[in-house]
Amino acid sequence: MFKNSKKNQFAAPKKQQRSIAGTIGLFLLLATMGTFMAFPLVYAISSSFKPPEEFFLFPPPIFPTQPTGENFTQLGMVISNMWISFERYLFNSLFISISSTVLYLMIAMLAAYPLAKHEFPGKKGANELITLALMFTAAVTAIPQYIILSYLGLVDNPLGVLLPTLANTMGVFLCVQYMETLPNAVLESGRMDGASEWKIWSSIVVPNLKPAMFTMMIFQFQGVWNTTGANVIYNEAWKTLPAAMGQVATAGIARAGVGSAASVILMIPPIAVFILSQSNVMETMAHSGIKD
């Protein structure tokens, strides 16, 4: 009798059974949601292969009836005839996007550590200010931001695009929330072993921040990559790739196909960053949690 009770105590929990109808319903719901989410991407790619006459049909066809690569050919010709080379626009965008993402992650993780794991005068006010700053959109701060950049002499300067992207407090807020879940006992054990605060931050806190770090990297890179900087950059040599592609797309109805091709080109880097980061986010979310 004792053996049977002990065996039942350590028996594996029963798996939750789901009816066939429930499984089919869940599959149809997820398939419908996935279709709606993928439709804009599929339509943008298919539009880049449409001939010009198919852009003005009603109802508009989802897929081209006579697919062609002429839009990408014309896009290459337009880019080659620009005053500034395509490589220059690409370098400007990559420089601003990568620099902003790296600096944004460092600032957020460094600022969040004392806010989450230390006590100091004004801590509560600082956390409330960070939360309050999340309420203001870019449109609200556009004019004050331009005045400040003009006063600092950063108009028509790449730093005028780079620095404002670092002022987003979402990264600090996310890191603070995630760091608060880390057990204080782990940090105390590091201090007892003689580790400095910098060593604890770099060796204990940062490795456990990978889910938040990769999430911030995806959103930050995507947001900065799509920034044209048209309100502060007027020198053609410092314009970003989205700004140059925007000029191509708005050149007239005849370039509707070229504009679609340009939008597909602009989608490649953010999608690549998302694909490379998604597996890391899922893996660390599943394996990096610790409990006190």
C-alpha cells in the first residue's frame, strides 16, 4: 500500500486532453490570424512584381497575372542616376541604425540596474518620470526636439537623427521590470565572493537580460531604420536610405511599381534582424528564468 502511494506521488502529471473539434477550431483561429498578419507582407512583395497597368485595376489583384522584374530593373537605373550613390545612402542608414541600437541597449541596461536593484534618494521619482515619458509620442516632442537640436548645432548632422533615438525610455522601463524578477540572493552571492558592481552587472545581470535585450534590439533597429530624418537632414550626402527611396516612390504614378520594389528592399534588413533575434528571444525566455 505504501509503495503504491509513493508511486502515485511521483507519477507524471496527466496531459491535458483536447477534443478534436477544439484542436480544429484552434488551428483555424491561428491560421486566420496568421493570414491577416502575413497579408501586408505578401501583398507588398507581389506588388513589386506587377506591371504598371495592373496597379490601376479594380478590384486590385493580390498576385500579378503577368509577373515581371522590370520594377527592380528600373529601380536600379533610378538609383544609379542619383547624385549620391546607393552605397552612401545604405551606409548612412546602417551607421545610424546600428549605432543607435548598440548605444540604446547599453544605456537602458546600465540605467535600469540601479533603478531595479539599488536604493537611493529620488528612485521613486525617477521611475515615475520614466513611466510618464512613455505617454509622449514623437509628434508631441517634434518642435521642442528641433529647437534643442538647432541650439546644439546638430541640424543637418547625423547626430541630429541619432541622439533623439536614444531618448526613448521604453528600453529602461522594460529592463527595470525584467531585472526586478532576478533574485537578490544571486546578486548577494556575487558580492560575498568579492565581485564588484560592474562585475555583477556584466556577469550576472546582463546574461539574464537576453530576452529583454533582443526584444529591444528588434524594436529599436526597426524604428530607427525606418526613420528618414527629413526634418533635420537637408544635405543629400547625409540622407538615409528610406529618405532616398521615398523620393523615388513619390516621383509620380508611373513609378508605382518602382515604389513597391523600393519598399521591398527596405523591408529586408528589419526582417533579417527579426529572424536572427527571434530564436534567441524564445530560447532565453524558456531557459533563463531563475526563482528565489
